[in-house]
Amino acid sequence: MSNDIVKKAIRTVVNIFLDSGVQTIPIYKEIYEEFEISYEGYITNEMIRETQYHIACYLDENHPHVTNEHMFHVNEVIAWWYRADRSCVYPHSYPKLDISDE
């Protein structure tokens, strides 16, 4: 999933949500629909998860007043993933894919 085309697609979808002023983590279906519009390749669960994680990190960094807990949105999205696939154990600190232009 680390090729430049996929990173660019993830960056594009993340920016769509951030530019729209998202205040909550988008659900799977919302992100999938944005990928359908902006990306012509195969959409994977990992792409959806990475997008949700980047948005959750953004919300935690820029809206800490939501809760007194640190990383509230990140914990929420990791809990979503665990409920969807209990065979995987997601670390508390999920490694964030570098989607920068560099």
C-alpha cells in the first residue's frame, strides 16, 4: 500500500474531508464513496483505515477540547476497527503512513 498512487489517493481523500471542516471521523461508507469519485484503482480496507486514522489524528491535534482524554478520536477509530475484525489486534499507537508529497 505504500506506492505513490495510493498515497496520493489517500492524501486527496483526507484533504477533501479536512477542507470540508469535518468534526467527526467519517464512517467507512463515506470514505469509500469519496475514493470511488477520486480514485480509479482498487479500494482496500487499509486505504479506508489509513484515511480514518489521518482524520482522527488531525481531530485530536486540532480539537483537543472535545475531551480531557488524550487521543480520543484515535482510540475511537481503533475500537471501530477492532469491532469490525476481532482477529486483528491494533496497537494503541498505530503507525501513521507518511502521505506527504516528498
